[in-house]
Amino acid sequence: MARFEIAEFDSAALGSNTGADAFFALAMTYATSVPPDLVTAHKWFNIAAMRGSEEAARHRREIATEMSEAEIAAAQRAARDWLQANGGIEYRAAA
């Protein structure tokens, strides 16, 4: 499976003021990999949506229809954990 790790980004580019574009691109990488990693894609779509991307919110809703409740919960936990560890914005879970 293709992997695009967040560590490959310049750390300054991922600060709390980062726009949603980088996170959206990361989510698309996971969503379109073969096989897709929907939990990780949902996590990054969630973060991008929280940073203002309506397109990310739409994609997050679409892939959620293909995920179990447990997978969605895991993705939301991963987003929350990432935001807390990286000084992100306040986390509000969204399906």
C-alpha cells in the first residue's frame, strides 16, 4: 500500500496556522491508495474540514458510508490525538 507520511512535510508547514490544502492532499493520498486506508483518510479529511475545507467535509461524509462505526471512531480518535499532540485547533468530532 502506498504511504505518504506526515513526517515528509516540513514541520513549519504543518503548524497550527496551516491551511486545509495540505491535509486534504494527504487525505486524498490515503483515500485513493490501493487498497485505500479509509480510517487514515477520514482522519486527515476531518482535520482539513476543521481547518475550513468544505470539500474535505464532503469527502469525509462520503467515505464514512463505507466505514463501520468502530472505524469512524478510530479515525476520530486519531484526528483528536494528532491535533492534541501538534497544538492543533480544538477538536470537535464530526461524522
